[in-house]
Amino acid sequence: MQRSIRVSIDRGGTFTDVYAEMGTSASDVQVKVIKLLSEDPANYPDAPREGIRRILEEFTGIPHPRNQPVDTSRLEYIRMGTTVATNALLERNGERTALVITKGFRDLLYIGNQSRPKIFDLEITSPDMLYEEVVEVNERVQLVFENDRRPTDIRGVSGDYVRVLDPLDLVDLRAQLSAVRAKGIKSVAVVLVHSYTFTQHEQQIGSLANELGFSQISLSSEIMPMIKMVPRGFTSCADAYLTPVIKDYLHSFCSGFDSNLNDVKISFMQSDGGLTPMSSFFGNRAILSGPAGGVVGYARTTRPPRLPAPLPVIGFDMGGTSTDVSRYDGTFEHVFESVTANVPIRAPQLDIQTVAAGGGSRLFYKNQLFVVGPESVRAHPGPVCYRKNGYLSVTDANLVTGRIVPQRSTKYSFGRVVENEPLDVEGTRKAFQTLSDEINASQQTAYSVEAIASGFLRVANEAMCRPIRNLTQMRGFDITTHVLACFGGAGPQHACSIAKALGYDVVEAYVVGGLTIWLHRMSKVYIQRYSGILSAYGLSLADSVIDKQWPASCPYVASEKPSLVAKLQSLASVVLADLKAEGFDETHSTLEYFLNLRYEGTDTALMTRAVLPAGTSVQAGLLAFDFDTAFTTKYQQEFGFLLHARSVLVDDIRVRGTFSPPSNSQSTPTTISTTSASPHATTPLYFDELNAWKPVPVYLHSEMLHTQTVVQGPAIIMQNQATVVVESEWTAEILPNGDLYLYLSAPSSSLADQVHDQDVAPVVVMDPIQLSVFSHRFMGIAEQMGRTLARTSVSVNIKMQHWGHDIVEGDVLVSNHPQLAGGSHLPDITVMTPVFESGRIVFFVASRGHHADIGGIAPGSMPPLSKTLTEEGAAIVAFKLVDGRSGQFQEQGITDILLQKGKVDSNGRPAIGTRNLRDNLSDLKAQVAANQRGVLLMHDLIAEYSLQVVTAYMYFIQESAEKAVRNMLHTFSLAQHLPEVGSVSAEDFMDDGTRLALKITIDRRTDSAIFDFTGTGAEVYGNINAPPAVTYSAIIYCLRCLLDGDDLPLNQGCLTPIQVIFPENGSILNPSSTAAVVGGNVTTSQRVTDVIFLAFRACAASQGCMNNLTFGSSTLGGYYETIAGGAGAGPHWHGRSGVHTHMTNTRITDPEILEKRYPVLLNAFGLRQGSGGVGKFAGGEGVHRELKFLVPMTVSILSERRAFQPYGLYGGGPGARGHNLLTYTDGRTINLGGKNTVEVLAGDVLTILSPGGGAYGAATP
């Protein structure tokens, strides 16, 4: 019997989609599509197997009873994408796992990069670790620098040399692993320091674990041999945690088939978009198994008509809880590090960006803003229209505005259980009426239910546009050259709206069979005919892939090229051998060769692919290919500048082998009729621009498959698994293969055109819907500027009188002076670029970045003992960094400033300039490039909406923040039972005894507050003085934390209701212009924050410090890091341990990167047990960080909370004080105090014990 049935299955969390073909040639292929619930235990034990059973019955006409093994005699292959691994990760129900890690790093993965996920959340939450037991193993190796090599040092896989400091203690390890195995744990993940290059110790541990009976052993050196211990460790844990779950599922799936299943080719989709045999399907590469099929689907099928050449494609996959966005330009774009369920995964994955906006995203009205998501209604209880007491969602908004036709919706397309019961339109309208009453009462408006629902759809569309702009504009791609491919259950409903939201001059949108593609000023939108099940369909078009990489560590120079090519060819032979072992012949196999390149001293590596000319040998092609030029071209495109003075380094080599069977081709209808299809029915559709309902025709896609039809919008086209909304002024063309092509036949005028057409510009009235849209646009511009601190503002704190009218278009200004230019401290340099319209400045865009060295008396420019500003580095009040008239970067001028040429310190000695001039110049150019992107995006926004409207909504956004703060102050005053004008107060003390005093007076008559710091100590002869800008930053941060609503942008409006009073005659919070301030930004700011939260009784004190550590020398340059501590507990949460809090959220350098770049050894980095406050809700633990210096250098520590403990609240105990200890080679240990600079020798060890957080509430006796 011929095996001619090919089945492709996408097993999602809610639904399982099945696409199947039967036939041996393109002319006789039959297609069947099935959608069923992924979990329906009352009817079947396994959805994919049930789908195959139904397919066999439909194709053969022969009954296949559920209680019998499934007949496999007709099956050629089974391909599956599954969310089994993703769901196990999200729900934390994987295999019990133990982590084996180098001694001293027990808590490394818990601490991670020490940053918190949401900067304004006082309750810092993160999911449980994937491991439940930790085994610290006695072993340690050290990377050896070239000038320190010994004959006994070992050359690692990457080319780095290592020295074994402590051999692996297998006796102790055997005892520990045996105890773990006795607890029933069968899965183990192993990650050792520098095991990416020195693999022997991990291999020995793997052999021992296998001997002891562990069934799953995941070695980081095998899972992902790349430098960076933290993500490699997480990836290994994910593999150990998830692979047994996958194996269990595969065993369960296979158990329902007959004994001939081995004759069927079974493969699974990996996160990288390639298929792999069932035996090679592992947890770490299964995270994106589901959505990867959709990317392959649109990449293989998006073929708009009448184009001379293929265009790059943006994929838009809108599902129930989220929307996935990706890009395809002839090759799949991969990333090698992503975060899923707060777990960093290092593995080749398709570059898919996800936004929490989908059909099930909940709708809220907060702080005058329409908010969509991130919460989801999920399948249960679902949207209001499900009749299960659900919540308003995007699906409800589509229903109320007529974008869903209730009579044509099925239980499967909406996750419903009752098949014949219609969606609840009236119940949904009532829910929207309640919400519209709230909105109208708040805004003194009279919005209809439909207008409110339509407004939420606009906001959802704008939220979904942000990742699209990030994938294109932010990476230097012209969005106008792309095709937009829309798919997923809800994507085609939003296709036209998304296209319009992407740009006022979008001219076309293309839809094929349910897949839509759109872009800013986009010319094509495509909707594939299987858009509702494209992930399943894409599996039928996918290739089998073997992707391997090895670490490399060398400069990209001519002398290294032959060795690199030899390694690539060696790795290629391994890939080809694996392909052959899986039964794939070389005839239909191709190999791609990559070098992972980066600039010296940076962390941004770009995987650079070789393009080999035809007719040459692989070796000759690789030797001739200029990887350097390919890398710099890609870098210039993505970042807008090059680092000319830096060498290019090779981190990894990679080979990707692909087997493409000749039979992968989609079937298409063979007969075409010229008869146009007639509407099946009509349905009312709400038109937002008219604020009215109009009847529109409804077409059935199934009736149009064999006709070449053009449908004029407005219209609705019902596909089997999706609804396509063709909006007014749009035309849908049904292609011969059933796909849809949408284009804008009559572009409407933009809002800017409407404003400019007026003889007199109308007054702009605040619309909460438009306000919500602008909120997304402003935040999107900041995102694209590429800096966490990048922000766009109506007014920048710049002394315009300093320049007068001498600012022209193209000028770029720079400043960092804390007292005279609104700065924080000297290492934080702000670059500002004016935005001109009609010859005048209308906005500024600004980016602020911390520079590792700016000069001063200590490397790293964070001197703990500075007494004047000059001792802290180069101060810039204002300097024209780029001259707009010439377009030149003023390198000599800024160099002179940074080197402090001609400057003297307070003692008359020459001032010390920067030690890292090259880095400063590179970073400044990066900031200029980021600003330029912001300028271009602001011009686009103005062109789309008009200057008047953009300016108005910038102020409206501030008014929204202002109102939110006023409401919060009013509510707090009432909750604290304060009189109409009442006060709360708090005080704390810096470690030197300086008092921080605060009295907050709240006036409920105006809902305003006075923050009075009278009583705060005088300016200090030291560096903990904080400029007023720092205090304002602390206030605005605290206010934002106390507000409800993730979508409220941080802006100046938060401070409008606030008056700040500083003590007269100067103080530590308002120092003189020459006062030292470097510690004020990093220590005093944290203490001011603690005092504010104490006054509001919001939470206990966090560590109150950033633990600023710098070290270096004139030859090494400077290294700077801040170190985590304990977070304060709150009214219903325990404080998080080992995390940055409040005024900082900087990531810490990975241990392996630190040791590769600097001559230090990180002996330990873990939690400081017992340092958190004791109470009903415990404070977070501080950390223990221990550094051994391998060469002489200067070390500086700038810290707080070494004298006064972080306070507890409402009876909660305080957190422990911090300590800074230095241990000399003779064993003597000294306490460095909170602030000090010391010269160290090789072998000296610095130990930082950071403070814990305070507890909240008294402990239960």
C-alpha cells in the first residue's frame, strides 16, 4: 500500500490545527484541514493523534475507531509543532531538576543579571527557578592572558588558554549527587565557569551522573557552547527541565499507533524554523516550536502578483493572548538569546517579537488612557460574548463593531464549548455601556458604545505596530519596501487598520487566504488562504535542519583566516555527517557558513553569513569572502555608526545544514472562472470615521476559490478559520490560488492634511482614544532610539540663553554638568538634538548614557573620596558636538574637553582627563545616531498628524500624568485620615550622620503636595551631595511607582502638582556648583527614595545603595559595576533577594565576560544568607560578591548603609548593614568602610556584602 498521506500538525495551547495532503503528484493532491481542541479528555486522549485519525477517515472513507491503534500504513510523514515545552515552562510543571555548578555560584542563576523586569513595580516578582536542588562542585579554572601563560596551561575549544586552579573533586561530587538522586530527582543540568571552552570537567560530571542513574543530563558545554555563564546555565536548566516532558509526550503520542509507526517519518519543528527527527527534539530548542511554523508558512507562500522581484516580508500573527511579529528577507533571521517566561534561553531561534495584545487581551480605562492588555481573558472565562461571566476583550470590541459575524462564527474559532449557541452580542453591548458610562463621566463626553469599542481597537492596533516598527525602522530597514503578511485567527480582521496605523500614506495592503502583510507607507498586504492554520500549513513546507556552532576566540585578521576556514570546514563535515545519519542525501542539502563577529570591548555580536560565489570550492569561497565588510555593513545599517578604531573579534563559528526535499510545493486550484462571486449576505459594520452603521456585503471565501474576483471595500470575507475585514477605500483581489491581495484604492487624507487645509487651525481637543494612541507612539520613538533613558520631551533642561539663536538644524549638543546643566553626575552624559520644523526648534530629543570613565582622580570616574567636582572628571555645561552647518562631529573639541586640557583641580594641579577616550567617542557617536533616529521619527509623526496636534498631545500626555498624581494624592490623604490640608513626614540619616528630612503636605482642595526638605543637612565636604535634578528624579520615580497603570509614560506632568522646597543657603540636596556630587546620584538618590516611601508608608527600605565598584589602572582602563542587594518588603509581598531597586536597574557583567576582559577572578557571587529583615513579610537578602585581583590596580568602592540599617515598617525588622572587606595575601582582613580607594596587589581579595531589605509587619510569634 502506497504511503501518500502527509500530515502537518500545530498543537497549540487551546487548539490543534491539522493540515493534510494526499497524493503523489501536484496534479492529484487532495487537501483536508481540521481544527480541534487541544484538551478534550472526555472525547480523546491526544489531540494530534485524534486529528490524524479523523484525517485517515476522511481520506480513506474507512472507519478508524478511537479505541484501536491508529493505522499507519498510508502515512508518509507526520510533522508537528507543539507548545508542550512552552506551556511546561510557563506553568512550571517540568521535570524535577538539580543544578550542578561551580562552588561559589550557588545563587548565580537566581540573581541572573540582577535587574528587575518592571522598573516601577515595588513588588518585584519572578517565577520559580527551574531547579529545586543545587550541588556546588569543587572545581575551578581560570582564563589565562597571553602574558601569563605557563607550559601546563591548556588550550580550550575556543582557542583561549585555561589554567586548572582546582581539579574536579569527584569523591565529594559523588556523595552530593547520590543524595540528590535518593530524593527522586532524575534530571540534572551542569554549568561550570568557562566550560564553553574547557569541557573536560563537565564531561566527567556527565559520566558520573549517568553512572548514578540520572536519566536526563544536560551539559552546558554541549547544549550551547557560547561564552556567558548565566544564559548558558539557564539554557541547560531549561533543557534538563523540559526534555523529559517532551519525551513523555512523544511516548504518549506514539503509543496510540500500530506497530508500523517506525516506517513513518516523524519530525518536529524547532525554534529556528527547521525540522528535526523525533529523537533529536530537545527542550532548549523547542520553545518556539509552535509559532516557527507560521514564519515558515508566510516565508514560503507570500508571493504578491505583478512584482518583478520578491520583497522582504513582515509576518503578523495575531492570536488569542498575544501577537507575534517577524521578518523574512530571503533567509530566516535568527537570534541567539531570548527570554521566555523570565528564563533566558540561548539557542538559535527565529527572531519573533511578541506583544501582549491579541483577541483575548483585556480592555481597561486607566488614567484617562484606553489600555489593552497585557492581561488576557484566556479561554476560561473568556470574553464577555462567551456567556461565561468573562471580561471585555479585543474580541468583544470586534463583535460590537460588526467585525465578527456572529452567525458565521464557530465554537472552534472562538474556543466555545456550546456549538450552536450564538455569541452574546447584547451582553457584550451592556458591558461596554457600563465602561462607556465611566469614560463619559470622567471626560464629560458622550461616546457611544461603538465609538468606545472602536477606540480600543485603534489602541490595540497601535500597540501591535510597535514591534513592527522595531523590526524594521529600528534596525535600519525601509518599511516601505516590505510586504505585510497577516495570519492567525484574528490577524485578517485587523489587516487594513494596521496598515493605516503604520503610516498616513500607506497605499496598499495585501491579503492571501487569511494572511495579511502591512507596512508603514506599505505597498503590499498578503493574506494566505490557510491564514487561520498557517503554522500547521507552514510545517508542510519546512526543511529539515542541522545547526551547530563552536566557540572561537580570536581577532578577525588575515593571519587567522585560514584557521577559521579550516574550523568551518571541520564543523561542516560534522553537520553533513549528521544529515546523512538522519537519512538525508547531499543532493538536496545546502550548507551556510557563519562567523559571529563583534567589535572589541562591546557585547553586541552579529552572526555574519558568508555568500559564496557559484563555481568555486567552499574553501576558496570562504577564504575570499570578506566577513569584515559584511559585518560592518550590517552594523552600520542596524546602529547607524561604526567603531572605526576598534578591531573585530570572532566569538563563534557556525554551520547550518538544510535538507530541502523536492516535493515541498503547495497545491493550487487548477481551474479559474471569470465569473465574479456574489455576496452571500449582508451585515452591519460600524464606521468610526462616520460614527454610523452601514450594511456591507459578506462573501464566503470557499465560493470564491475558483473565481478571479475583485471585492471593493467595505466588505467582509469569511474564510474557514478567519475573518477578513476589507475596509472602506480598500480593494481585495482573490488570486488564482485562493490567497487575498488587499490594496488601498483611494487613500484618505491624513489628519495633517485636514489640519493644513483649514484657513484657521482648529483648537485641538483632547480625545482619550487619540491620547492612548499617542502614548504608544511616543514610547515607541523612545524604544527606537535604543536607550533605556532616551526620552522625547517638549522642553529639555538646556540653557538656551547660552546659545541664543546660534542653533541651526543638524546641530547636536552635549552636557553633563550636574548643577549648571541639570545633570546627575559627570559620567552620565546627555546628548541633545533639536527637531526643526519650518526653520524653528519645536522639540528636542535626548539620550543619556553612563560612560565608564570621564576622568578624575580614580579610574571609572566614581572616586569615593572626591571633594570637588573637578576631581570627578570632565564637566560640560554645553558644547556643540555636531556642527549642523558643516555636518562634522567635533572630535577635536570634545577630545580636549574630555582630556581636561588646560584645566586644574582645586589644588592647582593639572586635572586628570578620561582614561577611555576611544570608548567615550564611540559612545557619543552612538548617542548621536540614536538621536537622529528620534528626529526622523518625530518628523514622520508631525507629517502624519501636524505639528499642532503632536504638540497638543505631548501636553495632554503630561496632563494625564498630572491628573493621575492628583488622584493618588487625594486617595492617600483620605486613607491616612489626614485633614483637608495635612502632612506626613519621615527622616533618615546618611552613613556620615547627615540628616535627610522630609515633610509632605497634601492639600485636598487642589490635590497638590509640597515636598519640604527643610531640616536636611548642609552641603558635605565629600561627594554625597545630590543636585536638585537627582531629588526631582527620585520624587518622580516614587510618584510613578505609586500610580496604577503600566501604560502611563513617565513624564514631567507627574511633577506638576508638586512643589519642592530645599533648605535655604544650600544643602546636601542643593549643593554649590563646584561641590563633588558623584556619590549623590548613586547613593543619596537611593536614600531620598527610601525617605519618600517611608513618608507614604509604601514599603520597607530596600538596600538603599548601588554598591558602586570601580577598578583599573592607566594601562587597563577602568571597569565599573553596581551590585544588587535586598529589596524592601511591602503590605502583601516579601522583598526580592539579590536585585537592583529603585533608582538603578543596571545589569551586571557575566562572570565569564568579566574574567575574559579583566585580570580578576570572581571567587563567589551569591545571596548573603540572613541579611534580609525578619517579619510577616521578609526583606530580601543582599549579595556576597568576592573578587580576587590578579595584577596590581586601583580599587574604589562607593556605598551606603554601612552604618545605618535599612528600616523595617510596621514592626518588621531591619535589613542587615553592608560591609566592604579587603583580604591581603598574608591573610589579614581590613574593613574598607563605605567609601574608599585602595591600591591592591596580585592575590588581594575584595569582598562586598551588600545590605538586605527591611521587613514589613511584625513576625508571627
